[in-house]
Amino acid sequence: LVRLRARLSKSNNSLGRGLLTLLSRDRLDDDAWEEIEETLLMADVGLESTNRIVERLRERVKVLGTRTAEELRGLLSEELTAALDPSFDRALNATGDGERPAVLLVVGVNGAGKTTTCGKIARVLIADGHSVVLGAADTFRAAAADQLETWGKRVGSTVVRGPEGGDPASVAFDAVKTGTEQGADSVLVDTAGRLQNKTGLMDELGKVKRVIEKQGPVAETLLIIDATTGQNGLEQARVFTEVCQVTGVVLTKLDGTAKGGIVIAVQQTLGVPVKLIGLGEGPDDLAPFDVQQFVDALLD
Ligand code: GDP
């Protein structure tokens, strides 16, 4: 939590602090509420969620009458928590049943942080005593497979790769097969993020998934979203939720943005829980997404 705070505090609690300052004003007139709205929009909370949060805050502040700082903090904490939907199941289905490894398909646009996140997840699983196989199904760029191999060496997991320009589905198949043969607990399949056209992407990811499913179900399809790309990135991300059944989002680069509100917009727009957050480029810079911790970090 301390680390989360430190990573977010650079920029991020400007959202929480900004809101608290605004709400503490003696007179909360229309202008003040407009500023509160702007603050939320600037933090990438998104229009729909912003409207809902402001509406609820207005109502509750009215009921409250005079407000102490403590009361305002509590109120804001409650509303941000509600906006982050604490009822989502955020547990990662990442380890197998002893017979078959859990297969995690990792998707998202280029540069979002897929390969890095595969490495970080492998690191966490291995630290917990599990064995992991990484599959380099991004055969489009040789550098992507090299990068995954570097991560494999770093964290201690087998990496399965194919020839450059080869069939991604066949690499995915081999990775799952290797994982099963080795008795691994998890297989993480890193994919390409080409988005020139939706049909191509759909074909490629669809095939990867079908081929994996010949050996059993996919445990998780994780969509990696770069938090710094804002509402734009969300539009691109939406295509993936249309193409494959995304079970969780990993929001990366939260260390590099003042716009932590994007977590709210992601869930609201995609209807999928944020399960993990990326807080840096290093192997340990991954954290489970915990609503209360996140809200506390925003408000402190
Ligand atoms: P991919 O193309 O989706 O596989 O993306 P990569 O894993 O290659 O990541 C793209 C860049 O983002 C790399 O320079 C990573 O080090 C960086 N990156 C990934 N996750 C994070 C994060 O959580 N925080 C920061 N600051 N950088 C990240």
C-alpha cells in the first residue's frame, strides 16, 4: 500500500486532493460543481461516471448541510468506491488443477505492456511456488519474442517461441502442450496487437483461442490497457472486448499518469473488472487492483 501510494502520489492524488479542496469551499454553487465535474473529466473518469458521481455528491452534500473535512473525505471515498464497483470478482484464475495448466491469453494493442505484464505475472506466480510457461504468440515482431525470452530468463520460466512470421496459433498450441507436458501450473500466451483492421484481429485471436481450446478452456483472457492513452485507448480496447471474451483488464503505466480516474471509465465502458495494475517497468511493479486501497491512495 505504501508503494502504491508512492507510485500514485507523484501525480495521481491530485484527483482526490483537488476534489476535496473543491468540496470544502464555503459556497458550493453551480460554478463549483462545474469545477468538480471538470476535475473528474480531466482525470479521465469519463462522462457517464462523472455525471453520476456529481449527481450523487450534490444530493448528499445538500443533505449534509455543513460539512467537516472528515465528512467530505468519507463521502468522497464512498462515492469513488461505488463508482469502482467493489462487487466485481477480481481474483485471477491463474493456476491449473494439477492436471492441466491454467491458460491465460494476453491481448491488447502494441505498446500497451502485454509482454512486460506476462513477465510480471510469471514473476508473481513463480514467487508463489508455481511453474510457468510463456508462449510468444506475437510472431509478427521478432523483438517481441526476444523480449519475452529475456523475461523468461529473468523470472525463471520456459519460453516457447516459433519462427518469425510463423503462425501465432501454432505457437500458442505448442506453449500449452509444453506446459501440460512439463506439469506447469500456468501458461501465459502473449499475442500480437495489430489493429489495422478488426476482421484481421478477430481472425487471428479467434484462431489462437480455438487452437488453445483443443487442449482445454482458456482460464483468463486479459486485456492490457495503457492508462496513459485515456479515452482514446478505451475506444481501441473496446474492439478487443468485441473480438474475444475478456475476463479481466490489466491497467498499465498508472505510475505515469495523473489520470487515475481511467480505472472507473475502463470498467464503466467495458463492463470488465480491472484485476491488476502496472506501476512501473520492473518485475515487481504489478499489484492486484484493490478498490479500497486505490481510493485511499487517491485521497491521501
Ligand atoms: P506490448 O507491445 O504490449 O507487449 O508492450 P511492452 O510490454 O513491450 O511494453 C511497452 C513499453 O511500456 C515498455 O517500454 C515497457 O517497459 C513499458 N511498460 C509496461 N508496463 C508498464 C508500467 O506499468 N509502467 C511503466 N512506466 N511502463 C510500463
